[in-house]
Amino acid sequence: MDTLGATAPNPSVGCALLDQNGTVLASGTHPKVGAPHAEIMAINEAHQKGVLDQVHTALVTLEPCNHTGRTPPCSEALLNTSVKDIWIGAADPNPKASGGASRLREAPGNRNVTFLSDHAELADLAEDCAALIIPFQQRVLNQRPWISVKQALDEAGSMVPPKGQKTFTSAASLTLAHRLRRATDAIITGIGTVLTDDPSFTVRHVPDHIGRGPRIIVVCDRSGGPFGRMPTLWRARMAEAGFTVLVSDNLANVPALLAEHGVNWAMVEGGPALLKAVSELNLWDDWLTIHKTNTADRIDITTQHGPHGLSPLRLLREKTCSPE
Ligand SMILES: NC(=O)C1=CN([C@@H]2O[C@H](COP(=O)(O)OP(=O)(O)OC[C@H]3O[C@@H](n4cnc5c(N)ncnc54)[C@H](OP(=O)(O)O)[C@@H]3O)[C@@H](O)[C@H]2O)C=CC1
Ligand SMILES: Nc1c(N[C@@H]2O[C@H](COP(=O)(O)O)[C@@H](O)[C@H]2O)[nH]c(=O)[nH]c1=O
């Protein structure tokens, strides 16, 4: 199950339990904040199937937590199973919860605890796990979400759709854009886009998370008043669709504002004026450009750390951005 975008303020985490022949016995993902962690979901499934005593190996995308937060420590839950080998995708960046790897390693029973990044041949998998945690890491360590800009350009390099249209890119690119909406916890837009496009900002080309929590829209607008120039009807429609709508007259404050709301990953869906401001303030972490061409659209991803910089956008790859 893909829970990317459903778990904020928690990270998205997965766990698989295997027997000593490497056969998957059970698996789990953390469905949402307050619900059991991935390890517990997998342990419960193994228990229900009557195979818990066969567990030999645990694969976890994130270091098992070692503290009692909303739920008890997963390190302890694993220690109460027959697990012997634990493979960890990424270290927990949260100082309050980390330490699970050492606890498992040091507990009586001689368990092997290995980080995927220690094995060069597993580098791709390790990077996927690092990408999965990077939005959460950014919020916990820097008090700001990971910010991805999505920009569609037509053949002439313009962002403005033809009259009467809101979009102009291919169905495959729109699906990619909606996968990004699904994976993120907030949308940052400009009042120009709201007034021109009357955007829906909903996830439509792919199924959205069932029962996903409120999702935030920040409208950048410096015209003053509690809701700036935002049309009342549009605001009501957004609320009905499950969005919490905020207004900001200072884009520079938006990352901290979103972090306070528990947003791990935000996307920018705004017009040329907003994107110019995002670029000038250097607020972005990665930038997804969809170039419309007269054949298949071309997708470019730029990151703040060069073309090979880590980006959670890699988690949206393979599925839908191929040519139609
Ligand atoms: N191709 C694509 O990917 C997309 C295209 N579009 C298109 O873009 C067009 C609209 O673009 P545009 O008119 O530029 O509008 P924007 O959506 O970029 O919004 C611009 C507004 O953002 C506000 N703003 C800018 N900088 C700041 C800041 N530092 N702090 C707070 N608010 C700020 C300004 O408000 P103020 O005026 O109060 O200063 C400005 O009017 C439409 O045609 C739409 O279809 C929209 C989204 C995506
Ligand atoms: N023009 C354009 C995009 N524009 C974005 O999509 C918004 C419309 O969303 P909705 O009302 O949900 O369909 C629009 O206001 C703008 O933010 N996106 C793209 O992937 N490709 C495109 O060609």
C-alpha cells in the first residue's frame, strides 16, 4: 500500500517480515498519525496468519523507533519476536525516536542489524529509503517542509494555458502532477492562479488516499484582510473538498507556517509571479518542469544539490511519466 502523503506529521514507513528462506510472511505500512507503526502492522499480520514464530528477517525502510510517542517503541516489539536479522533503509533523523538500531544490536540474542547504505549493491534501495524520509527529516531538523515546485511549460516556454483551458500538458504528465499532489501534504499557490483558473487542486488522475487527513492550501496574496482577494465560493469549495485554506502576505514565512501545521512535503502550484518569488527567495528543494512538446512531454528534475541530488520526486518515477 502506498501511504506516501497520508502520514504527516509522521513519515511514510514500510516493513516486511521474512522467514529464514527469504519468503515474505507479512508486511505493513504506517497508515496515518496515531495509528500503529509499520513494524506493528506487519507483526500483527504475521500473528493473524499464525506465522509469527517463523519470523527471521525484518526489512524496514526507517530505523525502528525507540521511544514511546503516540505508540510504544517498535524496537521493543521486534525484540519480542524471533527476528534475527534486521535490515534498515535509513536512520531515524528524529532525535526523540532514534537509537532503535543500537538497542536491537545490543540486546541479548545476537541479532544482526544492517543499514542498506553499508552495501554498495543496495545503493538504489537505500536512496529510495532516504528519499522517503527526507521531507520528514527537513521538517524535524530545519523546521520547514521539503518544497517541490511543479511547473508546466508549453512549446514556447510559457506557463499560461490557452484561453478557456487550465492545463495544456499530456494526460501522462497530468497523472504525474496528480501523483505529486497525492504524495504532498500542502499546496502553495498565488492569488493570480486562484482568480484566473478557479483551480480544484484535488487528486483526480490517480486515486487519493482513503480518509486522508486535512490537506493545506496556502494562497499568497499581499492585498490585506483575512482572506485577501480569495473568492468566498472558491474558499467554501476547498473546505468542502477537505482542504484547510490559509492566506500569506509574506511568502518567506510560508515554510515555517507549514512546519507548524505538521507539513512534511509541500508543492508549489503557482503562476510566473509566484515562481519568480520562490526562486528569488531560494525556497525550493527540487523543481519538476514538464515541457510540452508536439510528441511526448519532457520531464526535468532539478535539485538544490545538482542533477544527482536526493529528491523524493524519485519515488514518483517509473509509474506514469512515460510517453503516451
Ligand atoms: N503552467 C503552470 O504550471 C501553471 C500555470 N499557471 C498560470 O499562471 C497564471 C497566473 O499567474 P500569476 O498571475 O503570475 O499568478 P500567481 O499564481 O503566480 O500569483 C501571483 C501572486 O502571488 C503573490 N505573491 C507574489 N510574491 C509574493 C510574496 N513574496 N509574498 C506574498 N505573496 C506574493 C502576489 O500577490 P500580490 O498581487 O498581492 O502582490 C501575486 O499577485 C494563470 O494563467 C495560470 O493558469 C498557474 C499555475 C501553474
Ligand atoms: N497548466 C498546467 C498546470 N497548471 C496547474 O493546474 C491547476 C488546475 O488544476 P485543477 O483545477 O485541479 O485541474 C492550475 O490552476 C495550475 O495550478 N498543471 C499541469 O500539470 N499542467 C498544465 O498544463
